Amino acid sequence: MLVSLNGQLVPAARAHVSVFDRGFLFGDGVYEGIRVFDGLVRHLDDHCARLQQGLDEAGITWDAKQLHDLCPALLDANNLRDAFLYWQVTRGTPKPDHPVRARIAEADIEPTVFGYCLPTPGVETLTEPTECSGHTIRDDRWHKGHVKSVSLMANVIAAMDAARAGADEALFLRDGMLSESCSTNVFVALPAADGSTALVTPPVGDVSILSGVTRKVLLEICPEVQVRMVAEAELHHANEIFLVGTMTTVRSVTMLNGNPVGTGRIGPLARHVLDRYTAHIRAQLAARSTPR
Ligand SMILES: Cc1ncc(COP(=O)(O)O)c(C=O)c1O
């Protein structure tokens, strides 16, 4: 596998980053995860915008639009058309005459930019939501959930807590309100008083969560989805709960805290949302190959 390190394509085994890199010592960096279907790098502008927002907030000087050149170069080097691309930008390694543990790095430090890609299944395989069990965990993470920080220790601990409770995924609750999961946003189908079902997802600003690119696309292509806070008690009466994310696409939580969610099976709304999502991917692929 060839990886991208500071603009160079190198075999993974020969790609080296200093042990003094601030990404390693401080978790001082941000990242992106991007999906590619049949050579089409999906929603790159959204990924660049989110990465740039995180870089700017952290004061790391790097132009995220460079991903427009770096992504195809990495894909071509690995000869991949269906892939997951990971990019990480850390503040970098202090120069030898600068203190390694200074909380504020020197102004002219060079960021470290690292990317790898992995093969993934094509759009034709996304026929059915995957299925998992979930466990609610108190959201003790920091309050800058909109920054896609590489400091994921709280997410790792939560995932291990969920596994210890016998579940596949942790669903975070902050002050009794649903936020997100360790690596996805959450959609919930709730029964309404008139017998209908409301599909809802928590707002980005009010609970400290990541503005997921998948969530954003789904809000555009499924206008029936409402953005509102979801209380813990509502989760226990939900008809369906499902997770959405770049790698996950759509994953139904059919058991929560050991109890079935709705029928305890993958529900019609998760299927509907996945269908809309794959139709959207197919339409983009078709538009790309249609001559003007
Ligand atoms: C905490 C968290 N929430 C949500 C998401 C989903 O974001 P996206 O749809 O951009 O992959 C991720 C993705 O890594 C995440 O880490």
C-alpha cells in the first residue's frame, strides 16, 4: 500500500513521522474520512469545508482544498476505484531548537499531512442496512464535537464500555439528550400521536456533535427528516434507530440496552433512507458519465 505523507507517495512501511509530532504527543490534529465510489470522490467540497473549519479553529495553517489533488493521486497510486480515504493533518513536529512540550507551538511549524486509502465494497453491495446492538453511554467528551479531532480517546473508551455491556455500538447521551455515536450520527423513528412516524435527528449546534457529511446529504435528499433534540426516554419508545456515516452508510440498531428497538429487526425507514442514499450515489455516477 502506498500512503501519502507530506505530498510524497511512499510505501506504508517506509512512511515515518517523528515521535515528537504533536499529533502523537498531544492528539493535536484533525482528520477526515472520505468515501469513493467507482472513482468518484464523494462530497469532497463538504469534507474540505469541515476540515478547513477544524484547521482554522485549531490554528493549523494548511489549505484543505489541496485534497482535490491529493485524493486522486492517492487513489491512482493504489489503483483503487471503490475506497475509503483517510486524511490527517497534525500541527507538525517542533524544530530541534523548540521545546517539545510547549503547549503553544512555534508560529512557523510545518503541519504533517498523512493519508491512506483502503478498498471498500462498491455501491452495488449497499442493498440492505447492516444491523447492530447499541448501548447508551454518558457523553463525557469535550464540547467541541463539531471539530473532527484526532483525540478520540473518549470515543475509544465508550466503544469499549459498550462492548463490555455486550453491545456493538455506543450511543451517547448528554444531559439526558441523544447526541451521536462513536463514529456516526443517529436517526430515530418516533411514533407520533396521530399514528404516523416522525424521523428525527439531533441538531448540530445544541448538542456538541459532528456535522456528518452523510447526515447533511440525507437531510437534503430526505426532506421529511426533522432536526430536533431527542430525549433518552424517547429512545426507549422508538420504532427504529439507525446510524449514518461515511463508512457505515446506514446501520440499524435493533437492540438497545438489551431490549428490542421496535420489532427488533431492520425497519422500513432505515431501508428507505439507504435506498435514497444509494439512488443519490448512482445518479451522481450517471451524471458524471453523461456527455454534455
Ligand atoms: C463522532 C462522529 N459522528 C458522526 C460521524 C459521521 O460523519 P460522516 O457522515 O461525515 O462520516 C463521524 C465520522 O467519523 C464521527 O466520528
